[in-house]
Amino acid sequence: MTARTMHPKEAALRAVLTDLADRWELMAANEEAAIPLLEGPAAAQVGAEVAQRAATYRKAAADVRDVLATGRIPHDLMTDAELEQHGTPEEATR
């Protein structure tokens, strides 16, 4: 389906989801930019937690973009029943 044939509500929803993914990427970048500013005995631990949170934001953004591109839930988020129906990523490449 092209943007020209897409229903206006679907186009608006896709735009909002794309904006959401962009914002998660921005949040990840902003948090990582703050890591070098951390000081004190707990700085390494807090920095690791911030880095993990940024990775989670990026993964969520990638998952939203994957759903928008494929129309399916990413394999690592599928339930067992969905995996049985769609197969594993390795099976899909055979």
C-alpha cells in the first residue's frame, strides 16, 4: 500500500508511531550524552544503568519501525504460538 492509497487515519497513525520511535532515539542519545557528566563513587553503576536504558529505548524504536515496515511483530517479541505459526528467523532465511 502506497502513501497515496493509504487511509488518512492509517497515515496519521503511522506518522505518530514514527515520531514516537524518533523520540525514543532522541531520549537514548540525550541520556548517553549525560554519562560523561556523572561523577562520584556510583558514577560507573549509574552510567551502566543509563546505557542500558538507552539501549532499551533504541530497541523499542527499532521494534516500532520493524512493525511499520513489515506489518508483523518482531520475532523476539512473538509468543510461542506466533513463533510456531511464522517460524524462526533462521527458518525464514532458508
